[in-house]
Amino acid sequence: MRRSSLLVAGVVTVTCVFASSGVAVAGEKEDTAAIAKIREMEAASVNDATSEHVTHIYAKDVKYLPPNEPALEGAEAVKAWLDAMIGQVDVTLEYNYSSVAVKGDMAFEQYGGVVTMTPKEGGETMTENVRGIHIYHKGKDGAWKITHDIWNTDAPAH
């Protein structure tokens, strides 16, 4: 738990430094637009109940830290986690906030949104506010991929 807290604190600090640096990076607008498309693909995967786009969104060795669950490593582990989730609940993910800082081939995003989950076997629909951090890396092919996805909810841990 402490290691995750330190990682998140470090990422937030780096994000704030890059965001406040005021240094213009060539192609930053194009990179920010490409990152927005990755975020949209991530939401579409959840909303469409399909994990087929995971390899287009996440790096092969992605570090994925969902709330109140063990950390996952690797796109295949994220795909399996997503398949298990969408097998149990109908999910709607809507991002309502994003702040992206690009620095060379790295980008840092702080985001917020709303997740609504309805159990497929019946039961009460749950809605949670989510917030998190995506760290991106731009590959030699020019494609951005999420290397770290760290998120939590406003709901207290149970």
C-alpha cells in the first residue's frame, strides 16, 4: 500500500512539474489529440463490453492498479481482468476531466470520470466517481500506449 502511495505521489509531482513548465514541445497538440483517442478507445472498450482493443491501448508490460484489488502487470492480465468484469456487469465509463502534459516521448494525464455498473444477474446499479493517472509512452512507431494506469474511486474501501 505504501509503495503505491509513493508511486502516485511521485507521478503527481512529475505531472505538476511538466504541466507548469510552460515548455512547448513540437507536435504537442497532435500528441495530446492522439492521447485523447487512446482515452476514448479505453472508454469504448468498457462501454462496448469488449477487450479486443486492449493491445492498442496498453503497453505489453503495463502496470495496472485498480482500486481495492491487486496490481496487474501486462496487457494480457488487463484483458483478462476486463473480460471478467464485463462478464459480470454492464459498465458505462464516461471521462469528464483530463489534463495532459507531454514531455518528449512521455505523457502524463490526470483524469476524472463516472463509472456506472449494473450486475448482469440483477441487482442494484452502482455509480462511482473515478479519478486517476495514466502514464503514456510514445513508441518508435509514433503510437502512444498507456504504461501505467492508476485509479481509484470516491467510495470508501470495504
